Amino acid sequence: MITSVLMSSDALPAGVHLRTPRQEDRAALLDLVRADEIAACGRTTVTAAEVAEMLSPPLTTLADDQWLAVDPSDRPLAWVVL
């Protein structure tokens, strides 16, 4: 059982930082997930509703269960859901 995860911004590329995702990130997260699915499977099936659901309780607590890596302009680069 994992009881804690230590995250350090020292291990990230220059200019990249971690933050909690926000509801207003939904469109960018949808684009990110779609790009990942296309790269992995050649097609995408994820919907905007599914991304919105992943950002909503009771499935998750954003501050505790999710991390978003963003570039200096705050563009999402990676999304982690624990």
C-alpha cells in the first residue's frame, strides 16, 4: 500500500511546474487525453463529459488525487490521476 507520494519540482524540466488541475482546464485536458489516445491507439474515444467527470467529486479530490504538469504559459503537458 502506498501511503504517501513525495513530489519534487527539482526533477522537472526547466520552466515546468506542478499544480492541481482546475475545472477551467477541462478543454486543455480533453485535448491532452485525446492526443495521448491517438498516439497510443490511433484513435480517440474520450468525451468532454468523461474529462469533466474525472475532475468532479465523488470520483476524486483534486487537491489530493491529481497533479497537472504545466509549461511556463500554464499549458498542460501531463495529467496524473492517482
